[in-house]
Amino acid sequence: MSTKIYNAYLWDGTVEELMSFLKELRKKYAEEATLHLVQFSGWLKHKEEEYKSEGKYFSLSIYLRSCINAGLNEPDNLDASAAVYFHRGKIALQFFGFELFSRDGKRPMMELLRSEPKLIEYDFWNNVDQPEELTEEQWDDRKDFWDFLQVPCEDGLIYEFSSRNTLWEIISNYREKTR
């Protein structure tokens, strides 16, 4: 079985700085999720009409939460989180759901991650040779780190960007922008 760890980073700072960064990132997530929904407002209106034609009640908050719970890779699934791992004196993070947001061929949430100086890329794949820019020792360190965790997301803490309160904020902002 191959191991593929994507969107993984080491945090070069304290836990307090990390929490502050994640809270700011949640604000950016809410902005991007709102803009994403605006992009797909035609689709959401179609879903609402579909529900009504079947005699069903349509609630945007219930619909979005059901999309998150279904876990499908769909444009109306706004699920996003970060798994935070503590091992051997290191703090590592893995981000999920940020690839969804795309505007003008760019992925703004991913660009935010790449531009944060305290985040150091820490991806790992055991089915390829080590990248040229890494020493054998650095590559082996990554392998040992991710092998120790066994099941990412079960061996870390989860910071949820798509919490119920954040979804309410996104829906409120969406309604303002689409009036």
C-alpha cells in the first residue's frame, strides 16, 4: 500500500501562534466559501426549485450541512478542516477541502497556505523517489513522521473551518450578496 500525504505542512511557531493563524484562516475560509456559493447561486436556485417541485421544504443551511455530511466531492460541499499532529517535538498540519474554491484559475485558499512563512511544505509519497531538493535524511524524516501516525485524521486533532456557526455566517453573507 502506498502512502500519499498531500497539503501537509510543518508549523514553525508556537501552538498559540498556530491557533491565531487558524482563526484568521477561518475568516478567509468564510469569505471564500461565500464567494464560492455566489458562483454557484444558479445551481442552488435550481436545487431549491427541485425541492419545491417535489413538495419538499428547502433550507439552505440544512442542504449545505447534508452535503457536508454526505462527504461527496461536489461544488456544494463546503467541508474544510485541518488535522493537527504533534510528534517528536514537531507540529504538523494537513488541510482538507481548500482545493474546492477556485476563481479565475486560482485556488485562493491554497495560495494563502503557500504564502504563510510559518508553514513549511511537508508532503510525503512512498511510491516515488525523494525530490531532488530534499536530502535523503529529510525524506526519511518525513517517512518516519507519517508512518508513525498510521491513520492521518485519527491520530491528530481536527480544527473545523466549516462549523455550524461559520456556515450561518457564510449563508448570511451569501444572502446579502445575492439579493
